[in-house]
Amino acid sequence: KTYKAEICAGALAYVTYEDAEMTEWVDSLFKLGIGEYIDKFSHHIYTQAQKPDASVKEDVADEVRSIIDGYGYTDMPIILTEIGYSSTSDYENSEYRQAMYELRDLALIYDKYDEIYFYCGINKQNEDDEYERELGHINTWLYNSYNNSGVAYAAKPAYVAMANFNALLSNAKLLEK
């Protein structure tokens, strides 16, 4: 049996730091010819300290698309391989705010990417860092979120929200802006 492997490269992270130079790095990659060797381009966007409406995720998506198109790869898929909000108290988030922010993100960027993947499905039970531990959409048996139901493996509000989003909007097409 023959398999067709697809090469996906990039996997760089955009964060909310003022000095982040992600788009310059993307331009450098394509200037050096990476487009000849890959089938898809991927990157991550994290803006934990900003509400979705105040973040620059749409702008970053447009900039990355513009750079790739500028090198002639107008059909190259762009994949958002990591995104999400933690339900950590570090950013005054809760499980409900995590769900609201992630849905708002999807509404803002849904038509910008060929595929979107959230960072992790289940909270990380052996992670000491609260931010990292609370990025999942399902609680673990060992560590439960600081404000959850206390039920092991319970779906967090983000899980239910994503299930509804997918049920309602999967394969939807943007008619106009």
C-alpha cells in the first residue's frame, strides 16, 4: 500500500508580546524557499492576556496569508495547530470565560484557516503550572479546575460549547462580511 505523506511546517507561536516578530520570520522562511518543500503551513496563536475582540488574531492570520500568497502559494493551506484559553485564575478566567473566549475566537477566525486545532482536549493532570494544566476542555481525575463541579473527567463548559459550535457550523460557508 502506498501512502502520500504531507509535509506541514512552521509551527511557530504568535504571542501577545510587543516585540514578537512572527510575520518577519514567516517571510524569511518563504524567502529562503520553504514553500517548495511543504504542503501546508502551520502556526499557533496565544493571546491569553487579551480578550478575543482585543487580540490581533485576525490580523496575524491575514498577514500570514498575505506573505504566503506573495510568494505564489495561494493554494497552500494554513493550519492553526494550537489555540486556546486556560481556565486559570492567573488571568481572572473561569471555565465559563474559557468557553466564551474560545467561541469568540472561532467566530473571528473560522474562515481564515483550513484547519483549527485546540491545544489540548483534557486538562493535564501532572502539570504543576496552573495555566498549562487548565487549557483542556475536560477535567482529569487528579487535578480538577479550581471552580469546577469536582467530577472526574467532567466536560468543562468549553467542551459543550465546542460541540454545539461544531454541530451548528461545521462545513458552513461564509456568504459575506
